[in-house]
Amino acid sequence: MPVEAIRADEESAAEKESAQVDTLRTARGAAPRKLLPRYIETQLLRAMARIFRGGTRRAHDRDGIGHQERRDVIDALTLHMNKVRQAAITKEIIEIVSGASYGA
């Protein structure tokens, strides 16, 4: 093989390596330019989702407290109405028993 052919092969190998390095440098520069805006957008969306979840969680907690208060009021009214009904039943029974003993 002639010396010029070896030099040409070495030069073409060097050119290929240089082209690969240039491609790598371009890829390294292009990736952050494309990925950085996406990364920032993703972080913003995550933050907004966290804020939204926190707000809805607080709203659910408030609803839970309100629900418990409503349940307590309903329970108190039910207890009161049961006492009134029981008092009316007891009064009726007393009237029946006293009326039965009066007539006897």
C-alpha cells in the first residue's frame, strides 16, 4: 500500500472523528435548549397541581367538619323528638292505666 493511501486513510479517519465530535457538541448544545423549557414547564405544572390538590384537600376538610356539625345537629334533634314521643306515649299509658283503675 502506498504511503499516500495510508495518509489519506488517516486523514479520512481524523475527519470522521472530528465530525463525530462536532455532532456530539451540537447534540449536547441542542438537548439542553430543547429540554430546559420542557423541564421548567413540567415543574410549573407540578407546582400548580400541588397547589390545587392542597386547596381541594382543605375544601374537603371543611366539608368534613361541616358534615360532622350537620350530623351532630340531626342527632340532637332526633334525640329530642324521641324524648317528646316517648313522653307522649308514657302520658297515654298513664291515662289509660289511671282510667282503667278509676272505672274498676
